[in-house]
Amino acid sequence: MSKLVKCELCDADIEIQDDVVVGELITCPECGSEYEVVKVTEKGVIIKEAEKIEEDWGE
Amino acid sequence: MKIAILIDRPRWEEKRLLDAALKKGLKPILLNLNEIILDLSRIQFDDYDLVLQRCISHYHGLYASKILEDVGLKVMNKFSVSAILGNKLFLTLLLNKAGIKTPRTYIAFDREKAEEAIEKLDFRAVVKPLVGSWGRYVTPIFSKQEMKPILDLFDNIMHPPNNVYYVQELVERPPRDIRMIIAGKDIIACVYRNSKEGVWATNVAQGAITTPCELNEELKSLAEKISKTLNGGIFGIDVMESKEGYLVNDVNPTPEFKGAQACTAHDIAEKIIEYVVNG
């Protein structure tokens, strides 16, 4: 079952997939804010505001 | 077999690779560079059989590959290959030397000379940062009037190591390109990346939609030539369909494949892991 976390900016629910891992980036479906997953627990996940996209990111 | 998937920001692709490795009965781990400190005078790593480098940051991946190779670990793709492919100037030189057709490219170290290069291309050019991806800052110039304001904006991002003008001809092509993913000699995916309406770029990161692309002998031969030039590895090859034939626009050392997977029947991550295991 997927987990939910609240967007710190707009308070929308962000769905977290079961296979979430620490360090993963997630995006709020409502406002587009980017978060990084810092901890995964039984109850849910802890997130923090993500770093900005760096110039050397990507494929 | 112990395999480390080297990451700094795990994406959809890295999780699929982890799943595929588990399915294959391997002992994979996600090795996150953001969770470790490295003492260069005493580097100690678990005895992995292989490290699959999948960092989102080109430089993180490059530096970590160098460190890991120095302590004797096998890293895929190799540091020396990623170093070349991560820089458009080095990549274009390599492709041209190997006789692989690319868009005509000029390098200028001075703003006036960059303008001269764009004039040589009849003011239809593309300027690109040497290091970068997802099509960021890749900017087409369609007329003389556009050249100055675009170069003015471009000058603002020209910090080292990007402080060189990489100017390419603006290739006349359909609003799509071809993305092939190769693992060694095998082409494990081949798709069109169709530009989102109103967007010039063909990057999936910029909204392009993938559709299946049938392989032909010419594409197969192109992939084989690139694989041979790079001495094997896992790559994403971007090909433009110009009036004069296929032109190779980019070769990526850590290809994303979520878009390609959407219209590919077999599991791309499994094919990558099979190649990693069997070589």
C-alpha cells in the first residue's frame, strides 16, 4: 500500500510508492515542489526540500 | 555476484535495475554517494564484483568511478569513457575520428569568433554548453536577429568548464529523433522521441513522447560502430534524421530509459543486468 506525505508548501497529499528509497526525488502533483526522501520508516517517509537541479544532472 | 549500483539520486531507472538484479539472483546494493565519506589515503570498499555507475550528476559519477577503479574495482561504464562522453567537444572529436557522421560543429574560444561561426552556418545554428544534459540551455538560432540576444544570454552561463562556444549546424529534421540503447553489441531499445508540441527539443525530460522505431541495417551498423569505438558498455545513442542521412547527436554514458521502456516489449533493465553479468 502506498504512503502519503504532505507537501510543505501547498499541503497537498503526495503519494509515495512502496519501493521508495532514501535520496529519491519526489514532486508534489499540485504545485510541483521538489522534495528529497531523507528517511523511510514503517509509518511513512520524511522529506526535505530538494536541492536545485545542478547543471551536470541528467543523462 | 555482488554488484553495486552507484547513485547519488535514485531514479525510476535505478530501482528497476535493482529489481532486475535481484530477480537474476545477484546480490545488488544501491551505493549512495551522498551517504559516504572517502579517505583517499586509505580507500576501503567491499569486494564488489562490479560497480554499475548510475549517478545523476556527471561529475559525481566521474569522480567516484576514478576512485573505485583506482582500488581495482570494475566500473561500468569506465571512467575514461564517461569522461569523454560527458563533454560534447570530446565526444564530437571521438565520433568524427571514428568516421561517424555528426552535425557540423565549430568551436570558438572568443565571442566574435563564435559569431563568425554562426555566420558560416547562415545564421541557422545551435549553441550548447559542453557539459549538461536533458537539453538544458541547448538553444537554436534561426536568424541573424536572434544571434546577439541568444549569445548574450549564453555568456551568462559560460563559466569554466563551459566557457567555450560549441556551435552546431541547425539540422533540418522531423520533430523527433531516434534513441537507441545499446549494451555491448546488442541494441536493447530503439524508439523515436517525438517533440512535445511547441517544443523544439526531443528530450523526454522536456516532454517528448516515445513511439516504437523499427531498426534497419543502417541503424544497426551505426550502433555496432559506436560500440566498437567505445569498446563495449551501456550507452544511449541519439540519432537525427537529416536530409543527408543519419547524424549522431549524442552518446550518453548513463542513459535514462523510462521513456523507451514505455514502448518496448522486453524489460530494458533486465537486458542491462544480463549484459553486466555476462559481458
